[in-house]
Amino acid sequence: MVARLLDEDPEGAYGYSRVALRLASRVAAVREAAGFAAYATQKYGEALAEFRAAKRMTGNIDLWPVMADCERGLGRPEKALDMAGAPEVHKLDKAGQVEMRLVAAGARRDMGQLDAAIVTLQSPELASNSVQPWTARLRYAYADALLEAGRESEAREWFAKAVEADRDGSTDASDRLAELDGVEFVDALAEDEDQGEGGDTAEEEKD
């Protein structure tokens, strides 16, 4: 239930996770789900505690990147960077290592180290033409950092590449690209409603 609600109703998922914890706090999967529910509602202290508990129970290192991101959420980017350089990172699979790179770049930006964030994101995974589950988010993060650094033409190129890789709409890369191109989207439904109201007024005036 918690997993199903996370995207649609994070607060509802968090509520269910609290109930599950009372019933089965010694089950690692419950602690992990509670961690993600707390993370989704920006309760980073609770999330970190639950992720640590799940890691202790299973010895699984997969939660390392999200634990580091919790440190960022708690205003401790230096701690997140320490975790990015820890031996545990070498035990992560490719997806986990890319996620750790994203967290580390975010921590650099938190600390005002924009150029370092850009360099952190530069990697074989970023340069690859192969589209993997992480590709869109990695390209998007790189484009966003470039844009903040004032490198607009490069940012546009990478937002376009993010759009190509974003098959499930996990980012708003298409909107960011349109914004850079000066494209404005019009809500056709709202426009029709406005015209309809205007037409009614005109008819009333004729009467």
C-alpha cells in the first residue's frame, strides 16, 4: 500500500507507513518503505533513521545514495560528499553509482560549488549514447547546472538530450527546453471557456 501511494499521495503513504511500523518494526522491508514515505514528505531525519535501520537488518548497501541525499535534506551537504567518497560506493551497481553521482553534484551545488558540480556529473554514463533508466535524470541535472552557470547554449543541448531519453516523462525537460526556446503553451480549454463567456456576454448585450 505504501509503495502504491508514494507518487499519488505521499502523506497518505506516510500515514500507512506509521501504522506498518507499529505492527512490524522488525521487518526490514517495512523500515525501508517507511524511510521512502518519510523521504517523499521531506521528513529527512525520520527517513535517514529508517534507512539506517533497514541497512543494519539486511547489510544491503543499495540505500546508500538516498541516505546521502537525506543528509543534504538535513542541511549537511558535507556529510553527503563524505558518503560519496566512502568505500560503500564501490559496492553499488551502476544505477546506484549514477545516483550517488547525482547526489554528490547536488551537494556541491548546495555548497555553492557550481563548477565542481558540473565536473562531478561529467562521466562515461553522461557521454554514452545508450539510454538507461538513469539517463534522462543525469542529462537533466547536467543541463540544469550548465544553465545556472550561464552556459545557456550548452544547457539547451543537454535539455534536448534529456528529452530524447525521457520516455516516461520523469523530468520536465521538455518544458525547460521550450522555455529556453521562448515557446509559450496556451491552455486551449481555458481559452475556449473564456471565449464562451465572452460570447454569452455579447448575446446578453444584444438582448
